[in-house]
Amino acid sequence: MHSFRFSVSLAARSLLCAFSCIVLTASCAYSPSTTLPETDTQALQKAKSVDATSQITTSWWKVFEVAELAPVMKTLESQNLTLNQAEQRVKRAQFLLAQVNAGDVPTITVRTSGRSGRDLDSGRSSHSTSGGLGLSYDADIWGTRDAQQRSRQLGIDTAQYQFTDALLDTQALFINTLLEQISLQSRLSIAMQNVEISEALLNLVQIRFEEGDTSGIEVSQQRNTLISAQSEVLRLSNSLTLNERALAVLLGNESMQFNTPEQKALLSLSLTDFSLPEVAPILSAEVLKQRPDVQLAIAQFKQADLAFYEASVAGLPGMSLSADIGVSDLLDLAQGWTLGAAVSSAATLFDGGRLEAAEKAAKTDVDLAILQYQQTVLSAIEALLNSQTNLVFNQQNYRYALASLENNQQLYRLADIRYKAGDTDFLNLLNAQRSFFSARQSVISSYQAVLSSVIATYRESAGADITSS
């Protein structure tokens, strides 16, 4: 048993000496080889701007001041299948980092074996057992593992940016789809009223035709108007069904319906229940910093630079340490102990240009990542400016729609009075009726467009606080 204690003590001293050598030789580490160029964002800075918050805000939808949204948006975040997939990608990235981090500690292995044999000539039997404990460690001399760890951490960041981007997209899609559903309900109500008006007017024209005060042409014209109104009711009813299913899928409802009290409460709202926030007319370039797609492009550039570093040191000599303690007979631990330790290093002298080509390919990936970053920023600026331009346009268009509705409502009322009094022909009344119906629909569509433009502006600002002070 004395020899066993001596062997273990000798092994510990050997390992300590080897690890000390590794610490002394591990002097190289990764440092960035390239930096991202500055991007011109003057298009967002032509006037005094409103600075955005420094963090991504995924509760931007509260600007609409609709309390009924809160529980459903919570359900959306927890049950939407696209978001669930994005969450799993974050977890996978975390596991990959843990896998690389495991290289910082030695690998310990244990082995046992046994053998039995019988000599057929002498009839003698033999038995043997052996066991051992092994330890191995790859020294990170050139910082390769450090680079891999940084890359895996960026992989987690990338997955989180992708989740946030998916969340903002899903929130915007859900609220837009909800607004479409509410708009369809309002337009269906107007269309049904139009059917009733058309039926009443057809009855009136039919009576006047029978009395000889009008022609059959006017009867046919009004019948066409009624058929068109009935067709519009059918179309809107069909769209409502399809749109409700789209909402249910976004919430992960297998029933394909809005079947909870919280969800049904949303469908009882009108478009005017959604408040219109005052969005700043000019936004700062600061809003770009929190966009997940821009952050994603930066992370991907850093990953490409790390991959380039790994490729540049791939052929350099490394260092691997291994140690082994073994016993030849597990049944007699007092003797038969062996100790082994080794330090090895290998470098690539010639590979036909494989490593050089891999390094050049990795450098090209860095250049591509820079171009992708520049394209992402440029597209982000365009999308943000377009969302602001469309918001201003739709706000003005909504004001015109309100003015048009007021005018056409008065026009239809006067045409109806004059037609019943016999002071105007049926064609004027028919045109006034169609214009009034169209104006009512236009007001709903215009207000929905304003709300959608607000959603787009907040989405492109990554939920920043972009309201006017």
C-alpha cells in the first residue's frame, strides 16, 4: 500500500508541473482584427430630433391605451409558436456555450477491464483484471477556445436579438390583424345597413314604376345596386371568418376561434377605442442602436471576426497534456501500480494550401458581414423614414375622409328629399347613395391606416419612446 501512496503523490507533482508550463506558455489571446465603419445617418438628423430610450421596449402597444390588450398580449408572448421556437433557439445557444466552456477543465476518464482464459492442453484457467484513471487537457495557447467561447456567447446574443425581432414582428402583426378584424366588423355593419337602404329604395322605385312615374331602367339600376350591396356583405363575412382564424393561429388557439372572455372583449371594441399618440415628426439616429436587426448584424460581424482569428491560428502548434494512473490487478491494490504523463504538441507544416484558403474564406466572411451591417443600417433608415412619411400621409388622408363623409352625407340627404319630392331624377339619388356608402367605408379604412402607420413607426423604432414631448 506504501507504493500506491507514493505513486499518487508523484502523479500530483507531475500534473502540477505540467499545468505550470501551460500557464507560462499560454500568452496569446484573441483581439479584434477589424472594426465596423461609421454609417452616415444624416437623413435622421436634418432637424431637432427626439432621442429614443436606450432599451428595446416590447410593451410599446400600451400607447393605444386599450386595457383589454394587456392579457391577450401576454397570451400571445407565451403561446405563439413562432416565439416558442425562438425561445428554444436561445436555450440551444446557451447549451452550445456550456459545451465550449467545458474545455476549461480537464477531462477525466476511468477504465476497467477483465479477462478470463483456459489452456486447452493443461486445463489451467487464468484470470486478470486491470483499471486506470486518465486525465487530459488541451491548453488554449493561442486563445482559440477563448475565441470559441466569445463566439458562442455572441450566438446567445444573436438568438436573443432574433427572439426580440420576432416578438416585435408578432406583436405588430397581431395588432394589425386585430384592427383588420374590428374594421371588417364595422364595414360589415355599414354594408348591412346599405342593403337595407337599397331594399327600401328598390321598393320605392318599384312603386313609382308601377305608377308610371319612372322607367324599368331605374328599377334594374337599383336592383343592381342591391345585388352589389348583398355581395359586399358576403365578401366581408367571409373575410371576417378568415381573419379570425389568423388571430387564433397567432395566439396558438387550436379551436381557430377567439374563445376566451379576454379575447372576445377585444372584438367588442371599435377602432376609435384605440388612441392616437402624438409621434415626433423627426426621430434621432439613436433609435437605430436598439433595433434588433442592427444589433444582430453587429453580433454576426463579431462572430465572423472570431472565426477569422480561429482560421488564422489553425496551423500553429498546440499543447495537449495527459496523465494516467493504472493498476494491473484490481483484486490486489498493494502492487502493480503504474503512472504515466505526457505533453504533446503538433503543428501543420504542409497541407496543400488548405489552411490558407480557409483563412482567406474567413476574411471574406468578415468583409461580407461588414457589407451586411451597412445594408441593414441603410434599410433600417429607409424603413424608419418611410414609416414616418406614411404616418403623415395617412393622418392627412383621414382628415380628408372625414370631410368627404360630412359632405356626402349631406348630399345623400338632399338627393333623397328631392327625389321623393320629384325634383330630381333617380340617377342623382343613386350616385349620392353610392358616394355616401363609399365615404363611410373610407373613413373606417383611413383611420385603420393611421393606426397601422403608428404600429409601423413603433415597430421600425424597436418600441422606442417616440412620442412628442
